[in-house]
Amino acid sequence: MALCLLTAMNFVNYLDRYILPAVTEQVKGEFHLSDSQIGSLTLWFFVAYVLASPVTGWLGDRFPRKPMIVVAALGIAAMNFFTASVHSYLSLNLRHAALGVAEASFGVFAPALLADFFADEQRNKVLTIFNMALPFGAACSYEGGAWVAAHYGWRMSFVASAVPGALVGLLIWTMMREPARSGSAEKAKLAKGTASSLLRNKAYLSAILGYSAVTFSLGGISWWMPAFLHREAGFSIESAGGVMGPIIVVAGLGGTALGGWLAQWWSKKTSKALYYVPALGALLAVPPALVCFFGPRALLVPSLSVAVFLIFLGTGPVNAATLNAVPANLRATAMAGQLFALHVFGDMSSPKIIGIISDHTNLRLGLGCTLVTMVVGSVIFFVGSKYAPPLTHSLEGAAV
């Protein structure tokens, strides 16, 4: 029940996050913004996101997570309803920052709660299912958001995305149970200096820093690709969303599922598999991404599909690697640290950087900078694989 409900809420989470990229050109036109200013909307979202993460990590290791997840879900819905009344660039930035706080809360609490229901050799499979909501939610957001915006205006896209979030939040409150924290001898209360041990945990640092580099690329590509299709390939705003939607559904879901299965199979031979899969995915994604950004127009969509498929291979395994690298009483703190790193070193700055490069040159060169960080991420994963902890096979954390 927890896996189903939290995966549904994760779908809503990414549905809400990718509404704005789907309607970027309409928002830009109404508020008369530059590409750099559009990129700043994501910047402020992630500034709030990373500032909230340490607080939510502290709360998640000390208090029941179910009620905090419900509050986060209702907060996400409320911020999307609020967007319908935004009429200034400042208000749009404030709305995005508030949404960042709510999403940071859910992103910390949900994986840590799921980890208490399943043993560590099952977490790759469970978190792969949980993270399959990412491409599905993003795809529905691109296609559905663009369609609603084209027929009813971009504001209604946000209103439409708010309804399922509120419903799922109420279902979590009424139907999901709080699990006992796995590791009966471990207490949620942390000893002095325990959280700082994460900074010396090489397996943990390798997972989050490698993922941060890949997230820089994925965040920038996800934000700017609808605009790229509109400007460089001649798609209308609605049809650009119609292209991105199927690509994210088929390639994103396919990559996430295959990556999770591959890591599960490979883990029977070596615990390094949780690092090898995201490393290979990031490295192999570089050639098709290069063709997408700089190749002939006829190959843009096929090469984008292949690149997205490969990037998503590591989504489930890298989250499992993060949670397996830390003790049970530090899982929420570890996830908060991961989210902090992902956005400070990853997608907090990439849309802004790409926008600045685009304003001074063109969007092709702006997106080209993401190729470098994919290679960097792959190298970090490969180096970090030697620190991967062995997997254990005991089921802990019965629901209460």
C-alpha cells in the first residue's frame, strides 16, 4: 500500500514540476522574459528546495513521516492552485520557491519510509518502481500541460495538476501505515557528530556526487527541450509537448525498468552493480545527445529518445545505492543530503547556465554543456564502485 500510494504521489510530484517547462514559451511571452529569467524560476525553486532539505532530513529521522508526507502533498497542490492567480514575475518566483519547500519534504520522507518496509537487497527493485513515476509524470506533464495550455491557457495547466495531488494526499492519510524504523537496536535520536559521518562515507558520496553530475544534464535537458524543439525543429508549442510526452513515457519508463532489472540481476554477482549501471547509462548517453543537439534535424527526435533511455537506466539503482550506504537511523538525513547535492551541484543551476549561454550564442551550444557533466558523472560512479558495501538479505521494519 505504501509503495502504491507513494509512487502515485511521486507521479504527481513530477507532473507538477514539469508543467512550467511545457508552457515555457507562453509564460515567456506573457511576462516578456529572457531565457536567463526563465532559467531563474528553476534556480529559486531549487534554492528553496536545498535550504529546506536539511530541516526535512532532521525531522524525518526523529518524527513520524506519514503526517509530514500528507502536509507536503497538500502543499504541492495548494501552490499549483495559487499559480492561476499569479500576474507578476516576482509572484511566479515566490510560487516556485514555495513549491520547492513542499517537494523537498516529500522527496526526503518518502524514500526513507519505503526503506523501512524492505530489506536492502529489495530496495533497488522498490525504488525503481517508485522512480518510474518520474518519466511517467514528466511525460504526462509535457503532453497534458501543453494540450491544456493550448486550449485553455497556461494557468489552467497548473490548476489541472493540483487536483490529483490533493486526492493522493488524502488517500495517504486514510490508507497508509507508518512503518517501524528498521534496525530495532537503532534509535532515531542521533548521537553528536553522527550525521557528519556521511561526509566520510565514500560509498554515499560517490552515489550522490555522480548522480548530481547526471542531474545537471537531465535537469537542463528536461527544462529546455520543449523550447529547443519549438525553435530548432519548427514544432508548435502543443506538438513539442506531444513529442516530449511519448519520448519520456517510452524511453524514460523503459530505461528505468531495464536499469532496475539489470542492477537486480547484476547485484547477484557484485554489489558494485548499483554503481556500474548509472555509470554506463550516463556514458553511453553522450553520443546520441551529441547528435540530438548538433546533428541533422531528421535525427533529432530518434537520438533524443535513445539518450533519454540511457540516462534513465540509473534512476532506481543510484537511489538504492544511497540508502544502502548508510545506517537505518540516518536514512532521512542521507536522502536530504542527496537532494541537497543533486540540486546545488545539479539542476539548480543548469537551466540558468544554459539560458545564459543561449542568450549569448544559441540554445544548441547551451545544451551542449550537459555532455561534459554526463561524462563527469560516469567517471565518479566508476571510481565510487570500489566502495560499494555488500548487500544483506534480512527483512526488517514491519509495519505498525
